[in-house]
Amino acid sequence: MYNLNGKVALVTGAGGRNGIGRAIALRLAEEGADVVVNDVAERPYAADDTEWGGLSDVVSEIVAMNRRAISVVADVSEAQQVAEMVEKTVSHFGKIDILVNNAGTKAGKDRVPVVDLAEEDWDRVQRVNVKGVFLCCREVARRLIAQGTGGKIINLSSLRGKQGAASYAAYSASKFAVIGLTQSLAHELAPHQINVNALCPSLVDTERVAHLASAFMPQDLSTDEQHAEYVRQSEQSVPLGRLAEGADVAKMAAFLASEEAAYLTGVSIPVAGGALMD
């Protein structure tokens, strides 16, 4: 539909079986792109899913679509690792056209009231969710400017990047920052025909939901009961009556990566089932 034939995309945080990153990588490949998939480990959720091969399985799925794909393990919060990741992308495919900044921290001890929030937990969230996006944007933008052929940068913010909530201060602050970075970059890169936009999903039923459920649900419930109750409560705030799926976000990413969105830049689009209406 969107004709990404001949395009090269880099998608960070793509190693989870149920994750947004994998869904986006597969959808971009379906639209014709060759894809580099990244995560902080080959199998970032190995403890949660012993049968899933992580990045190698995503690469296999893309290759099965008759598209080219490689994986690069890198920590997006480390400048040198980001530079090496982008260099590997360009060395292998000859260029880069699309960046999707999807990598983010797992929910953990940061999901507490500010008065109980440890400095190290605040710093961990900002390091990955903000610094990681900055470093990837900076490195890819330099390449895109040098190539002189335009490009697309898509940053994953969140519903919480537009609307704060109790016990989400570190996460929400990081996602608000992503929107601000997106808007500033959109101004800076527009003369180079590089579009910079953000997606703001509501809760997506990925591996991270288990971590959220563990943080917020009663500890006397089993893991499965925590998950089910957290999902049930979350769905009540969504007018469309269900949690988002990775495919919902991937559809919007494919659109923003295509020439159909050539006149959009600096926007932050809720993918929230009506939970947030701009």
C-alpha cells in the first residue's frame, strides 16, 4: 500500500515477540523495506519467553518475506554503540532512509510516586527513553543530511507523553521530552526534506504489561491474575474497548514512513483507541 521498495529502515527495540518494534519491522518489510532490527540483547525477554529467539527470529521472518534484514545488538544510550549500529546499517545496505526509535526501558521501580522515586531509577528511564532517542536521531540525521535524499524519523512517545498520571512521573517526563525533541528536530531537518514525527500509543499488550501488572496489581495475586486484572482495568478507559496491539502502531508507522505522509512533520499522533482525543 505504501510502497517502501528500495528503502532501508532501522528499528530499535525490536527483539520482543509481542513488542511494538517487531510489529513495525515486519510491517515495513511487508511494504517493501529492507530492515535493520536492534535491541540491547539478542533475546531481551529470554527470561519471560524461552522459546522466542529474539532478533534472529525477527530477521528470519523478514527474510521469509523476500526482504533483506540484519540485526545489531546495541545499547541506544551509548553514543559509540549507536554510531557503530548506524555504520553497520550503511555499510551493509549502502544507505539509511527510515529510523524508528522504539527502544525504551522496562517498567520497574520507577512506577512509584515522586516522593518514593529513587534518583537512579529516574536516571535509568531518561537515559534510554530520552538520551537514546537523541543519540539515534543525531547519528541518523547526520547520515540523512549527507545523503541528501530526504528521509523519515519516527519517534515512539506515548499517551503518557501527552497526559501525565500518578506513579508515571519518570516515564511521562521522558515521553513528553520525546515530543519536544521531535518538534525541534522537525524544524531543523525540514530544509533537508527529512520528516520527523512521533507516535503516542496507549497501553499495548506487549511483554512490558507483565512488568506493569507486577508493579501496580496486588501482590497476593498470581502473575496471570495480575496480568488479567491490569488488562481489564486498562481497557475500561479506552472508548474502543480494547488495548492497542502492535499492529495498530505499526500501521501508523508505515504511513509516516511513506510518501503518503510527505507533508506531515512535527506531529505527535495518538494511537489510543479514543483514550486521548487531540
